[in-house]
Amino acid sequence: MLISQCIYTDEHNIKKMFPANWTSVTVFFLLGFSHYPKVEVVVFVVCLLMYLSTLLGNVILISISILDSRLHTPMYLFLSNLSFLDIWYTSSALTPMLANFVSGRNTISFTGCATQMYLSLAMGSTECVLLSMMAYDRYVAICNPLRYPIIMNRRTCVQIAAGSWVTGCLTALVETMSVLPLSLCGNSIINHFTCEILAVLKLVCVDTSLVQLIMLVISVLLLPMPMLLICISYAFILANILRISSVEGRSKAFSTCTAHLMVVVLFYGTALSMYLKPSTVDSQEIDKFMALVYVGLTPMLNPIIYSLRNKEVKVAMKKLLIRNPFNTAFISIPK
């Protein structure tokens, strides 16, 4: 941490040194929150708790979805995919940060930085698409229940899930490959806790207009457009909920929709403010905290909001905990 503090003081002095290719840089220094020592300790504890909670919640959800045949439905197929990518998303960003804090080195290799950048972009982009598809699934289930099994059949659901992954991974590959060939200004100090693409671009000393255009197009396709689809889907869902005669049923449905929309606003709102803000706005310190929301907080909340509150999931958890695998195995053995 002391090393990163010393480096931070010299950041502006060395930024205009001779250009260097990415391939000539072997190590990057991640400043993170090291110039705020008291804040850094708090952030470490919070991130550790968020990471452990994310792992626990998402692993439980994936396990239940696989083991309980009654949860082999389109909704839980999408939720299992969301849980799987959230584990990777959080791990790619928070694990190196937590490890660096413990070791006190705050460094990452060139390969590690490029990999981290790609994984973070891929998982985030996939989540943007997948959340909109999940909203569409709920719209069909609630507003068109009779045709739901036909519209959202297994083949369609697998194609939607696979399409989300392919879209996220390909767009991330385009963004990452557009940054790697650029020359750096002799500076390997990244003012972030992860190899965030916007923070890395600040080290580049050549024209980045093309890269920024590529990122703008991809950001528009993956942020406001999916969010618009989610809002339209939930508008129809809420209109359908208003027709429910039972006050208790209407209240429960509103509570569920509100919780879903809260997570959506947190995820898309922070990402929008990061990737679609004017280039003249420099808010690196604020960006770090906003990044913690979409790489740490929302992956932790997703399994709680979308599934662990559901009655069917609670029932499945109780049955799996009560079941004795030794008795089951003993009974199944023929005499």
C-alpha cells in the first residue's frame, strides 16, 4: 500500500513520458483506494462480505435449480445462468482486489489485466442482455399464461440464454481487442481497483476516438435498449397486476416487481452513469464506488431478490436439507 501511495504522487509527472506498447508493460499498479487508508479498510471488509454472500447465495440457487426437478422451468434456467455469470463477474473484479489488499502489493500482470478486463466486460454485457430476456419471460408468463409453454419452450429458452452469452462475450472481445494495440504514455498506474477499460484508456497517449466510438455504440446497444425493454415489460406486468381483485395478491405482486426494478435500476443506473457520461467529466473516485455497486452489490442481491424469497425455492431448500442421502441410497439397493 505504501508503494502505491508513492507511485500515486508521481502519476502526473510520468504520464507524459515516452510511449510504450501494452506488450512492453509487464506489470500494472492498481491504486484502488490506497490513498484513502481508512476508507480502504472499510471497503475491504464490505467487499469481502459481499463476495462471500454472492458465492453462497448463487451457489445455493444453482444447486437447488439442478437438484429439484420442479425448478426445471424457463425462469430458473435464466436465474441459474445469471447466478453462474455473477459468480464469475464478482470473482474477476473483487478477488484480485482482496488478494492485493492482503498482500499489500497492488499489482497485476499484463496478462492478468487483459484477462480481467475481458471477463469483466463479458460478464457485465451478458448480464445486460440476460436481465432483459428475464423480464420478457416474466411478461409472457404473467400477461400471456396460456401461450407461455409454447412461446417459452425449452429450445427457445436455451437459444435465448446462449444468445445472451455469445452477445456479451463477442462485444467484450471487440472492446478489449480495440484497446490492447494502443500505446501507453510510459505509465502503468491504473487509478482503479480493477483493470476497468475506462481507467486503462486514461493511460493511452494516442487518439482514442475510434475506441470511444466503438464503446459508445456497444454501450447504447447493451444499456439503454435492454433497460427500455425491461421497463416496457414491467409496465405491462404492472397493468396486469392492477386487474387482480385480491388486495393481498396485488400487494405481494407489487412488492416483487418493486424489488426486481430496484436491482435493475441499481445495475443499469450505475453502468449508464459510467459508460455514457460526457468524456469531459472526470470522476474517477466516484467511478470506483459506482463500480462496486454493479460488480459487488447487485450480484449479491440478485439471488435474494429474484429467487431466494420465492416460496417454491424455500420449499425446495427445506426438502433438500431434510432429505437423508444415506437412507435414500440404502433403500434403492436391491436385496
